[in-house]
Amino acid sequence: MKKRLLYIVNVDWFFISHRIEIARAAINSGYEVHLACEVTDKLDLIEDMGIFVHKTPSMRGFRILSSILLISRITNIIRSVRPDVIHCVTIKPILIGGIVARLFAVRKVVLAISGLGSAFGSTGLIASVRRVFAQYLYNIATSNQNSYIIFQNKDDEEVVKRFTTIEDCRRTLISGSGVNLQKFVATPMPRGIPMIVLVSRLLLDKGLAEFVEAAQIVRASGYTAQFAIAGTPDPSSPSSVSPVVLEKWQAESSVRFLGHVGDVAELYRRSTIVCLPSYYREGVPLSLIEAAAAGRAIVTTNHPGCRDTIIPDKTGKLVPPKDPVALARAFCDLLEDRALVASMGRNARAFAEQKFSLERVVREHLEIYG
């Protein structure tokens, strides 16, 4: 019989953008692959690959009733599939899937911590309570001796080590989800007015307000540049940009809002600089490693996950989080030095080849599955 691999992921589109190539390689290696997730409009695409999809309630947010229903559903899926390997990705699948998996004789449970989220990146009483609760659940989920934990950056690893007892032999560092170096290729910078682009869901903690304000500062300082944001709101997130704010930004005309862009590689070919001024607890942002592979200079924040995507002053620039003035200054410095931008782009491509190749990430995952 084929070995069975069960992915537990929050939603189908995330699985496609961040794990589909690993799943494809697992199928080619002889695994029967199953996926438990919330389903939007990607079901046919996933099933056409030969993956068995098990629909779940929403895995985003922490409402009590939906969490109880989700625990019951995940328990039933694991009982029916009887996987040899379970791979849980993102916060809620890790906490629920990791804990439920302890009830079954699963050979290996892989927990991929791709960022710690708002509970570990926010301040205030509510965030503190959520953080304590999350720490307790992480400790239970990771204490299974059959579990293997993947971190995407050292910052997250150091944080989680403080409140868990994960032995060195049960953890590893894999820098992101990997980038297809044949799809994202380095091209010369486009001529004409430079374009600075941000690719992200429209969430405030991705630094969107700071990007808009920085664009206004740059233009007020007399520099000629286009600014664009590609992405859509995510109503399931409390950080999603409201329609009122989005309409206000669009009316100000300092930034173009492109909506969903299907061909991000083509967008990067038309861009000069790529930016993500996030202060969310990222793992390693896929948009930035794709930008590096596309040979584009990057401006991002000195924040966990984001800072792991660049070599400061060699492939891009780091700025403090929540600082639109510093962000604008970084843009102006690069707009004044086209040769530096080109050099950073070349270095970024070499960095992506060395650290973020999809082939390397796939190989490391298959080795973990065993």
C-alpha cells in the first residue's frame, strides 16, 4: 500500500501558493496525498492533481464554537485517512492538528511554523492573553515525540524554544516555501518612470498605511515614481483594510491599487523596486523571495521573517517597522542611484539561487517525511 500523507492547512488557495509543489513531489515519490482545509474555489484544481480533499470549517480566527467543530472534523479525518505522515501548516492547523494527532499512532507529525502571527507581534492586554494561551497550546502540540518542527526563521525558533521542550533532533530551519527559479527569472530593469510595488493581502499589519504615506512623502519631495499595491482585502482578518480606508487611499491617487494579480512574475518584470513594510510576525514572505528571484532590489522592515529575505545594503534595504519617513528615505536613496538598484537586483537573484530555490525546499521536506 502507498504511504499516506495528510496536509492540514487553513485554506485551499494558501495550499496552492505555498505547498502545492511539495505535494506534487510527494505524489511522484509514491505518497497518497490528502488535504484537509477550508475550500473556496480551488477544489477542482487540487483534485485534478490526484489529491484527496477533505473539507473543514474555517481555520481562521479562534471562535469557540467553530473551533470545537473543527476539532471534531479533524479528528474524524485523521481517523478515516489513517495517515503515515501529517503535515500541519499555519497557526490553527498546527495547534489543533498537532494536538489531535497525539490521539493516533501517526508515524510522523510535521509542524511547519510559518510565522507566529499577531498574538506574538501585538501588544496590549488582549494580545498578552492570546499569547499565553497560544504558548500553552504550542507546548502541547510540539511535545509529541513523533513530531518534527520546521521553522522558517531563527527569530521564531528562539521564541518557541522559550516555552517548549523541543529537542534539537526534532527541529530544523527551512527558509520559506521556495521559489520557482524558472518562473521568476532576473530581467533588466524596465526603462521609464520607476515603479515601486507591494504584493500582499490588504492587511494593515503588512505595512500598507506606511507604504501609502511613504509614497506621498516621496512625491512631495519631488521624485518621480509610480507606486502600486497588488492584492485584495481579507475580510476574515481583523487587520483587513476597510472599504472606507481603501476608497480614501484610492482617491488620493498616490498609489495605484491593482487588485488580484495572477502573474506576479510579469508584475515584477515591470517593477523597479519591491517593498513589504510588514510588522506582522511573518515566516519568510513568499512575495519577497519571489522578488529576489526576479532580480529586484527589496525594501523591507527589520522584523522577523522580513529581514531574512535580504542581505542588508547588498540585495536591499532594511527600515524600522511602522516608520513611513524611514521608508520614504530608503525609496529616495534608491531612486537616486539606478546603478545601485541594478547591483542589488543581481545580488538578490544570486541570494535566491543560493537560499530559496524550490528544488532545495522540496528535497528537504521529502527527507523529513522519511
